[in-house]
Amino acid sequence: MSGSGAQNAMIFFLIFVALTLAITWWAARRTQSANEFFAAGHRITTTQNGLALAGDFVAASAFLGVTGIAALSGFNAIVFAVAMTVAWPIMLFLFAEPLRALGKYTFADVIEYRLGNSRIKGWTALVTIVSVFTILTFQMAGAGAVIKLLFGFSYSLSVALIGAFMLVYVLFGGMIATTWVQIIKMVLLLVITFLLLGLVLSNFGWSPSAVLGAAAERSGAKVLGPGGMPPLELFALGFASTIGVTSLPQVLLRFYTVPDPGVARRSLLLASIIIGCSVIMFVFLGYGIMAVLGPDAVRAADRGGNMAVPLLADHYGGGLLLGFVGAVCFATILAAVCGILLAGSAALAHDFWIGVVRGGQANDAEEFRVAKIATVLLCLGGVLLAILVEGQNIFVLSAISATIAASTIFPALILSLYWRGLTYSGTVAGLLVGLGGGLVLLYLGPLVQIQMLGRTSAIVNLGAPAIITCPLSFIVTWLVSLMTDPGVSPKRYEEITERTGAGWQS
Amino acid sequence: MASNDDSNPHASASLEAARRQRRIGWTMTLILGVIYFTYLFSVVLAPEAMSIPIGGNLTPGLLLGVGVIFAALILATFYVVQANRNDADAARRS
């Protein structure tokens, strides 16, 4: 990055850091219990939670990734945009209200209640930690690369810096600070997207069709229609993205920050609307970048297209705009890792320690203390692992996270809420088969074999194994449930039906 | 909180409302799923048809993609309006 760009980025970055640290200081005085640490005291409003949920999703992968894919190859971006957006209304229809009505801090609360067995939380904590830890590492490695590029620090120092900020925000400010950092970032991101879209459109006489035409002229009309990816692979990726996004632990955690199921429902609608409109803008912005800069320039800066937006900013506004975009990219990643860290901490402290080790019998002060210890441990682990994976293809880690969520959390939640016959053994079997099967297929697949280990071919040619492991987990849970004793499960199913949704107030 | 006792008229009113809510949730999921998979299959199986230029530089693939996103948002809005009304009804009756 040019010298003035780095300087401007530093200024914007310092403003953002000062603002968020002030918020953390304010939030820290309100974070004196586990309830405030994990769920912001259940006092987040509809608008705040809607923005924060959207912010969780519109992180680096959606903002830089979708625009990048559109700028490089055009059409596939709209398929990913659709796949990821569809997940949000589905979460609203099936998960939002029952999860908020029946749980305290985590999705595992509902599954535990349904099965009447606290040991299940050990298994859900395991899958949560695997999912959270891989995505944490992936985001930190991405952030390290961005900071290295922006400020010229070494990669290790960049990752350590992100880790330090993340730890301060989460440790002292908990969910309150995490939510506000996410809200500020989401607003900044919308501002920069509108600004860049305006600049692109003004270049083409404010005609969206002219932008698409110019993109097609540069790269051929094929970028406006499907192609360029094997059909089965595209289908499997679409399926994995949709199901994976509905069950990400850091997103489910936000359902508990609001006062009641009604607010959870309305905030999820707001989030869906913001996300739907954002991804359409990102795809279009990507076509704009293809039209203005051409895919070759984008590919030259980064093979995966992740630098498309910063390049466009540099093209239009030089150092000042580039600095602003750089700071927003940094804020995006920082806000995302805070939520992920909190989700991991909740799984360790609330689900594993309090739920399993202490059998649910511990006071709030102990839970708060354990949560802080878990936060520090996860943060240190994430920093170390992110430093170790430098130079690896980080999308492998992101695929692990979505695959695990789709093959474990999704089946367990759907069956807990909507199937009378579920048993404890069935749930455990489904979680383990989903986790093990997902990891094995990922290891044998092209992401690990070709991109990570550099082999010429994969043992199993399937990039998104969730299309197999998600149904497999459902089938295993069903079969094992048929053969084992349900215990209190059927009775609890009636209670869940009754307490879910309309008319029920905590 | 609603009690489990079916002889309690408040409980059965809230149970009925809850069941209706779950039914609507699954209906919406099904409709959205059909729309989404129809789109995904069209893109995967009929790429040529999805690439025909229509009206300037737009293609059915792009237009329908945006259409699926808007359809999802319309279904979500409908669901929330319905659920809010359901809530209000249940609150009035109990």
C-alpha cells in the first residue's frame, strides 16, 4: 500500500480504536455478571440486535469475499449471495423464537432441556469449540494479512495486535462491548459500500445496465450467466453455505441478548433485510470493480480476489479513501472475532464447566470467573494457531467451520425442537458422526489435499462435504433414537411445543 | 408461563397459538426451500437458459437471483407480521 494510504489508514484506525475503547470502558462498568458478560443482560433492542446480527454475517468473508468473487468471475457471486441470504429467514422461521424462549445463553441450553440430561452439553461444547476455534484462527490469519498489508508490521505482530484488542474488548466489555463494536462497524461498512457504489455508478452515467455491459465487455458475456464451476460442486457449496450459516454458534449466541422471543424475531427480520440488500450491493459492486479495473488487476493483487474493494478505493480516492476502507476492513475482522471468542467462551464456561462439570449447580460469580479464564485461554490459543498457519490457504479453515455447524448443530437443533422421538444417545451419535465424518471428508477432500498439502489430486473429490454429512447426521440420530430409551424426551417435546412462540412470556 | 393442564382454557389457547406459529414457520421454510432449490437447480442444470440476455445486459440468472433474495425477505416479513398478530391474539385471550 502507498505511504499516504498507510498513514490515512493509521489515522482512521486510531479513531476507531479510541471510540471502541471508550465503549469498552463504558460497557465494562455494566459487565459485572455472567448474565451481562454472555447476554448483555438481555437488554439489547430490536434495532441494535438487527444491526449486530447483520454485522456478524457481513464480515470479511461476505464483504471482501463476495465482491472479490464477483470481480474475478462474475456470476458465481450471486449464487453464493443467495445461498447465504436464504439462511437468515430459515433461522427466523425455525430457530429464533424457541431458542430464545427456552435457553439462557447458548443453543445447547435448549438441547439439554429437551433431553433432560446435562451431559449432552459436553458434546455440544466439543463441536462448538471445533467450529469456533477454526473460524477464529481463519479470521485472525486474515486480519494479520490485512494489517501487515496496511501498516507494514510483521505477520506475527499483526496477529498478536488483533489478539490483544480482541481480548481487551471481550474480557472487559463482554457482550455489550462486542455488540456495540459490531453495530459501529456495520454502519461504517454500509457507508463505504454506498460511497463506492455511487462512485462506480457515476462513472457509467448512473446506469446499472451500463456497468454490467462494461464488465461483460472486459471479460466476455459469460460472466453474466452460470458456468465456470462444476454443477455438483456449486450445488454442494450452496447447500453447505445455507445450512452452515443457520447454525453458527456466534450467531445463535445473539438470540439471547434480547429481552424476549418477540424481539428476537423482529431483530432477525431486520438483520435479514440488511443482509439481503447488502449482498445484492456487494455483487453489483464486484461487477463494478470488474468493469472499472478488470479481473486481471484484481487477481494480481490477491489470487482469491480479497483485495478488490481496497483496490477500487485506491483507484477512486487515492490514499484517503484507501485508508478509510482499510480501517473498515480491520474493524470488520475485529468485530467478528470478538463475537466468535465470546461464543467459544460460552461453550467452555457455560456449557462445559457449569453444565457438565458442576451439573448446572454454580452461582453467577463462579460462571463469570470461569468465563473470563476461558476467554483468555481461547484468545491465546487462537493467536498461536493463527501464527502457525501463516501462508496456508485460510479458506480451508472457514470451510471446516461451516461443515461442522451444518453436520452437527443443525441436525441436533432441528430434531430437538421438531421431532418427538429424539433420545440422548441418538443426539450424541448424530453429533459425533457429523463431526467425525465432516473432518474426515474435509481431510480427504480437495481443500486439504490439494490446497493445503499441495498434492495433485484429492482422495475424495468433494469440496463441501456437508451435503453428505448433514443428511448422514440426521439419519444416524434417527436410527439410534429408534433403538434407545427416550426418558423424559417425549414429555419435554410437548412442553417445548407449548412454550414456543406466540403468547409465551418468560 | 402457560401450565401443562389442558383443562386450563388459557393454556389451551396458548398451546393452539404456539402450534399455529410452528406450522407457519415450517410452511414458510418449505416455500422458501422450493424457491431456493428451484433456482439452484436451474443454475446448475440449465446454465444456457440462465445466460440469455434480457433487456439490456441482464440475464435470467442474475434477475432471478435477486428475485430469490427479495422473495426470502417478503416471506420473512409476512412471517413476522403474522407472528406479531398471533402474539397479540394470544395475549388478548389469556
